Amino acid sequence: MNNDELTIYDVEHAILTGEILERQTDRVTSESKYRIRGDTFADDKAEVIGKLSPTGKLVIITVYLLYE
């Protein structure tokens, strides 16, 4: 996130404007993680990898910009 100079607001905007591209299931824990692609405030494309915690909160694993 810092390497791409993204803020938490960019991450939030990418999640809210984005779509889930893929759902992956961990073989060991059976937890699902999601790959979400959306727009930042600067109209760049970003991907957010996250999972839902046992309390129903979104846990962000990583965020990165897409360079096309």
C-alpha cells in the first residue's frame, strides 16, 4: 500500500466501487479470501485481497495498484 502511495481512502473507494473477481478457499483453514478490483480516487485500478473475520469484519491482506 505504501509502495504504491495508496491511502486508506483509496482502499475503501476500491472496495466500494469494485467487484469481486475471485473467491479462493484456504486448503488448511477452509477460510475464504476475496480478490476485489476497483478504482482509487485518482481513477487508477487497484486490487484488494481480503477475508472476513469470525466477527464479520473485513480483514485486508494486501492492496496493490494495477499497471496496464
